[in-house]
Amino acid sequence: MNSELIQKVQSDFLQDGREEIKTGMEVEVYQIIKEGSKERIQRFKGLVIKVAGKTQLEKTITVRRKIGAFGVEKIFAVHASNIQKIEIIRQFKVRRKSIKFIRDLTGKAARLKEVPRKAPKEEVKTEETK
């Protein structure tokens, strides 16, 4: 009873068109930044090292990006209103829920094997040719 009520309330706040994001994906997050009266879109491209949250609305992703000699991590709420879109670039083979160990690895040790990503399901329309 309570879980059904919670899902019903949370469904109003879910963003449409968000794909399921898993650990090991390389993503580009488009975040809307408000500076005074101006708005701009900031892109952050990196590797998803952790996915957290029990319900769909609570889902957060930790994205890590290497900038020069430093690693930068940001935590994004997947269904936040300031996230314009999350674009999945590619998928790597990962066998763990959290790959935070990648922080300590450098060079060839930090490589991951790329896995071909399945295309999203689309309706196939068949046309009869005469």
C-alpha cells in the first residue's frame, strides 16, 4: 500500500526519456547552470563509477573525469530538473556495482574493455511494397 502510494507521487517528478544508466558507462551530462538571470548548459563527460538510490527518483550517478593530472568527480541526480539530458557514449565491461578502485589506477592498468551497446528498442514499421 505505502510503496504504491510513494510510486504514484514520485511518478509526477520523473523525467521522460531517460535511459537506464549502469556502472561502467561513459556518459555526457548536460547540466543547466543559472548565473544570476542568465542560463547556460555545462557539459560533463566521464565514466560512471557508482550508481546509487533505491527508487527511480532517488537514483544518483557518480561521474569521474580525468583533467590533466587530476581526477574530478561529480554526483548527479538522474531525474533532477537541472539535468537537460544524459547522453550515453559507450559501455565498458564491469563486474562490480561500484568501480571506485579505478581512482588509484593509472596508465594501462586503468583501461577497461569496451562492450558493444545494444540499440534502444524502437518500433519497427513494415511497409508493403507493390
